[in-house]
Amino acid sequence: MKFCQIRRLVAAAVFGAFAISMPMTADARIHDPKVETKTVERKTLPTLREKVSETMSKFTLPEEEIFDVDDEEVSAPFTMPQSFSVPLTVSTFDPSIIGTPMATQQQCVKYLLRNNPNPNLNVSAEEIVAYYYEEGSREGIRPDVAFAQALKETGFFRYGGDVIPEQNNYCGLGTTGGGVKGEFFATPQLGVRAHIQHLLAYSSTRQPTLPIVDPRYSLVRQAYGSRTLGNWQDLNGRWAVPGRYYGQEILSMFRDILIQ
């Protein structure tokens, strides 16, 4: 083969390789012996966002695995259902321990300060009332009536008995008389929480929402088992001894709060 022929073959091979390696655009044209010209449109590859969207559209979380509750308890995906219901308190003569408040926090504060302008507390009157509403509402215990119970137990936070203000013990937990001071709590809010949990122990078999700080919670639950005390009058002779009108006096104080 002549040198010039070899050179032509090498040049043709190089040109062919270069043509094959060239990228084709959406408007590239290819010669077809049967058709003068035709346009070949390159298929556009999906973007990463489109791939993710397509994949996620095929994925559905089984409803029975959402929070491990029945379908009717889930109103919307990824919405935590309420773990328990609390009956609405609509009457001032409702004796139930569990319920919603009727008195406002301002009424509670005003009632306390009217009966004792200088309560012996480690926090302000407004703060102690706020703790009762926070802790009581969390557990479904009527916070205004629980606060009235604290006023009765502490003599409007004057104390004077076995319990001292430094204990942050507002309901006589663990006191048996004869100088026995009962339980101590590190902060006022923990003292209120223990009070609310103790009421819950009597009135419900449901476990508290937060970790138990009431040292006597388990004792009450073990003693009552599946039984509960639904009304404040049921605490007569149980929370206080002899306590003949204990619950009635608490409810009477609650109604006094409402007229502030």
C-alpha cells in the first residue's frame, strides 16, 4: 500500500473517532440514507430533585405505625394525639377532683392576698398559683380547687404547725402530727407537682405525665388498686383525719375564690 493511501486511512480513522466522541445536542442531525434529514431529540435525564420526589411519592407510612394508636385517634399525620380526656367543669357545685378550672389565676391570687397579704412562700403569690395551673392542667386535676386545698392545709401559707415553708410541702404530705414534718421538696414547683400527683393517685389509675415526685404515690395506688375516689368529699377521713367535712370545706373555699 502506498504511503499516501495509508495516510488517508489514518486520517479517516481519526476523524471517525472524533465524530463518535462528540456529544450530541438536542438539535443534532444524523444522515439517514432513506431520509434527507431528521432531528433526533435527546431524552432529558431527570434531576436529583425529581428523582427524590418520585421515590417519596411511592413511600407511605402505614397508619397503624403512627404513634401506635387507632386510626380514629389520629386526626392528621405526625400529630401527637391527646393521651387522655378531661371533662369540662361547668358547675360550681361539681365535686369532681378531675376536671377543668373555673376560677382564673388572678382570682386565686386575689383571694390569697385578701386573706394573707404576706404569704410565707419561697416564690410570689402569682408564681405559686401559676404552678398549680400548670401542674394541675397537665394531669387533669382541677387546679383552682387544688390551690384551695393548699390554702386550707397551710392556713393561707401562714403554716404554724409541723410543716415549715422551707419544705415546699403545700398539702401535708407525710405529716402525721407530733412534730413529724413530712416530705421536703427542692423547689416550690416540685412541691406543687407532688401535691397534684397525690391527688391523681387517689382519683385515677392513670400514671402521671411526668416522672413521679410524690413519695407516697405508690402507697396510695397499692392500697386502692383499681378503685378510685372521684370527689373531694371522698377525701374525708383519708387525706385528713378525722376530716369529717374536709372536702366540703375545700369546695367552699373554691367558691369563695370565684367571687373575687
